[in-house]
Amino acid sequence: MKRYAWAVLGLGLLAAGAQEGRGQAQNAPSPVELKQNYPNPFNPATTLPFTLSGELFANGHRPKVSLKIYNVLAQLVAVPILQGTGEALDDLEVTCGSASGCSFSAYWDGKVLSTGREAASGVYIYQLIVDGRRYTKKMIIMK
């Protein structure tokens, strides 16, 4: 098993495509699928899709979900909103009416959280946290 660390970030991130494999069988499906944003590269806005399996919602459990965007210096850039609700994905409890799971989409308008300015061109890391487990991918803004 290969693991790639984002040493410069110090966020406990796994590189996109790396497998976690903590005591799980190699072919056991993950209850969370973080998909690649689209379009990628993008300018000025993007959609970040993810899927949560039905097992996360068993017995009425409502998983806590966060999605955050960082620059390569590990600085928080933005917290996207969950499409359909308009709520920021910051420890948001989500629900699902399907036993097989649900697909969700987050939206980022390309603006920096504290300033409202457009983010600069470059590579950004987006990290989905579901009940404390982290899933990470990268995306590119190209102007």
C-alpha cells in the first residue's frame, strides 16, 4: 500500500488517488466517494460532487459533513455551500431518504472566504470530512 502525504499542508491529507486502508480489505467499498470537481480547471466557479452510502444513515444516524478548500500553504480559502440548501458545509448534519445512499453537490463561487475577492490561479486542495474521516482531492483555477 502506497501512502502520499501532503507534508507541506500538515492537515492529515492523503493525496488524491491514495488509499487509506486502515484495517479494511483492499476491495471493500468506501462509504464515501469524493468525486472530481467540474469543470476542472475552472474559472470562476465549480461544483464539487460527493456520494454517501446508505450505511452512513443506518438507524437514523445523521453524519456530520464538512467540505473545505485550502491553498497549497494550508490556508483555509473557502467553505462551499451545499446545493439545494444554500448552507455552508461546515459540520452540517445531512439526511438521506434512500437506503442505497445519496449524492450531494457543493458549489464554490471561486471567492476567498474572508475577503470576497476571486481566488488566484493555481492548485487548491478540497477536503471532505464525514464523521471525522477525511477525503481529499485537488483542483485548478485557471484564469
